[in-house]
Amino acid sequence: MLRPLILRSMAGRPAAARRGRCSWSRCATNPQFGAVFFRRSTMQVRNEGGLWDESEKLYPAIGAAPKEHVLQWNFPSGASVSFAHLEHDKTVLNWQGSPMPLICFDELTHFSAKEFWYMVSRNRSMSGVRPYIRATCNPDADSWVAAFISWWINQDTGLPIRNVPAY
């Protein structure tokens, strides 16, 4: 099954990154909904200005309670958002058997293709929410991501091709 994937370049756009981190909030009232945001290391999640810091500015305003020791926000409905790492290729095995309606990669070019595709296989849902994936990245012509999205990039200009049909 094809899953919706949105990939955004975040070069110089921290406000856009914040909007992306809250895009799932429409599902916060669904008690079975869960989202996981990945960075390469836990340190990157916890760094000053990192994912956890940004989440502290957003999620309390929509009723979430933090569980900082496990990097998770819980909503009154029972929905949750977690922050985690995939530091090594084998770390993906920690997610065996875990259905995740929303998977977000912050800086996709920092992850291996093996990690990405394994996590795509975890992108499933019993919550009634169609599973989807979001990813941000800064341009890196030497990464696997460049090859992955090359069909969508105009090779003459280096810019995205507009009006690519959605599947």
C-alpha cells in the first residue's frame, strides 16, 4: 500500500519545522492515535532548540502532559506523541510489532535507507487514521534521499517539479 509521504526542505525555515511538528494535532482527540518523531540520536532530540524544546512550546497549549523521562506527550483523549532515536541500523528492531499511524523523520538525510524503509513497514494503524509519514531534510546531493526524490526534481534547475500527480 502506498502511504502518503511529505518531504520538506527545512533550510532556514524553523517556523515551517514547528508547523510540521504540530500537523498531526488534528488526531489528538483519537485515543488510539500515536505519533513518533525520530532524530538520529537522543542527544539531538534533547539539545537546546531541538525537538523536545520545540514540543514544550506547542503541546501544553493543546492539553498534553509531558513524560520527559520517556520523551512522550500524552493527551487527555489517550493519544500520544513520542520522540525517539534510530542511532544504528539495528535500532529499528526495537520497533518490531509497533504500529505507528504517523512517523516523522527530522533530517531524513541523517538516516539510512534501510532505517527509513524498515520504519515504513511499521507505518500502520488501527486507530481509524490513514497511516502517513512526514520528513524534513536539508538538501544533500550525495544522500540516498536525493536518489529517492530525483524523479521529482528538475535536473536542469534543481528545483521541485510542480504539479507532480499524487498517488
